[in-house]
Amino acid sequence: MMYAGIDVSKGTLDLAVHGGPGTSFANTEAGIQQLLAALPRVTLLVLEATGRYHHSVTAALVAAGHPVAVVNPRQVRDFARSTGQLGKTDRLDAALLARFAAVVQPPVHALPDAATQELAELVARRRQLLEMRVAEQNRLEIRSKRIRKSVHRTLRMLDAELALLEHDLDDTIRQSPVWQATADLLQSVPGVGPQTARALIAELPELGRCTRREIAKLVGVAPHPRDSGTYRGARHCWGGRAAVRAALYMAAVTAARCNPVSRGLYQRLRTAGKPAKVALVAVMRQLLTILNAMLKTNQRWQPPLATTA
């Protein structure tokens, strides 16, 4: 069996086969083709998730029939520390990824199709524009009138861009009967609006295909134990997909007020003395479990069924 790793950066692709030498290629279309020609048939090939830089090479590798796993960089760095490797260069990282593939053997995940990737980019772009708008809004406190005029112009421009992007997102969802049906199903739950539905469709395609525990861990709303001997530490949630959690948090805030099932859970936890944020995270996990069950069974929101789920 042969394992390989590719360290991806903006300009280069460093390939290493476990136990063999490393090679470097340009992170361009021509460089990717050269990498495919030089890459032997492997049992597993591991890359780190590096934003947009790994998308092209990952798609090319999958199209060529190579088993590819895209992993969280933090998981790889923890593995490096456990082996005593403190140095960090592109070639060292590629060799580390090949060793990680051989030892850990992470599961191969299906690559989202081009349409889903484009929808995810649109959702991410909307999030970026909102962040820029909040930053500009905060600058309105500056005393200078000239600066405030500039800020107002920028805000008008951002509002116009957001309106265009909202129109693009609506059109993209409507053009796919499957996405439109999924969005309608998700939005039948009180508290889940169009933005949450878009984020779940684009950035959580596993929804409806996993168990409730798997989907909670994937998003990062599953509390992890911290026990040792007789010590029982506080449970904390960490890891997972931050963008999906942000969308679910806003849905949970609304659901805790208007969704009878979520409101009951939230009030019980607050009455029991739990902090508001802990109660909201519990509502997030409950919503995620309900939505996962609904997509599995293709059933719209029904409070009695939702309670059972």
C-alpha cells in the first residue's frame, strides 16, 4: 500500500510519498497536470483544507480517480506534535501528511459538485459583505464629517452589493428543484429562515445523511468530556464548521422565542440554572437533530414528530 500527502500553498504543490522523496509543482493548471502525470496510484492521498487554494487540485485528483481525504490542519499539527516534529516547511509538511495518511488513514469524503461549491462561495461572499458593513457601521462614530460622508457612501455601495447577491442566491436556489424543496422543508421549522437554510444547503451537504451524533460532532455542537479518574470536568463544544454554527446560533435565538419545542427546552435549562449561552447551544443541537431527521424522512415540520426526533 502506498500513501501520499500534498502540501498546498498559493504558489506551489509539494508532493511526498510515504517513505519516498518529495517533489514540488506550481499551483497552476499546468502544474496540476504535471503532478497528475508524476503521481503513482496510491491507497490514500491527504491534503489540508487551505481555503480556495486546494479546490482545483482536489477536483483534478478526484476526477483522475485518486482517493483523496481533505483534513483539518489542526488535526495534522496535533499529529506532528505527537511525533515530536516541531519544524515546519512545505516539504516537511508534505512528508508529514503522507505519514498522517499511513498512520491515521482518515476517511475519504465525497467532493461537493461544482454547483454546491459555487453556492457555498456565494454564501461566503454574503458573509464577507456583512462583516465589511458592520466594520463600516462602527466607523460612523468618528467625529470627522468628511470621514462620515465616506462611510455613508461605502455603506450604500455595500447595501447595493448585498441586494444583488441576495438576488443571485435566490435565483441559484430556485434553479435547482432539489435545493428549492430542501429550502422549503428546512424553513418549515419555526426559527429557520432563508439565510440559515442557504448556509445548511451550501456548507452542510451531509445533513440528512448522518446520525444525530455524527451531525452534531461535524458542526461542533457536541460537548466533549474531560474526565480523568474520579475527576469529572465540564463539557465543552469545540471544532466543527464555524459558519454553520453561526447560522444555527441565529436560528436558535429566534427558535427559543417562537418555536414551542425549542422554547420549552430553553426555559427548562434556564430554570435549572444553566447560562443563557449553554441553553442556546442545546437549542442549536436540538434544531440540528430535528432538521437532520426531517431531511432523512422528507417530512415537513410537525411538533409531535419533532419532539420525538
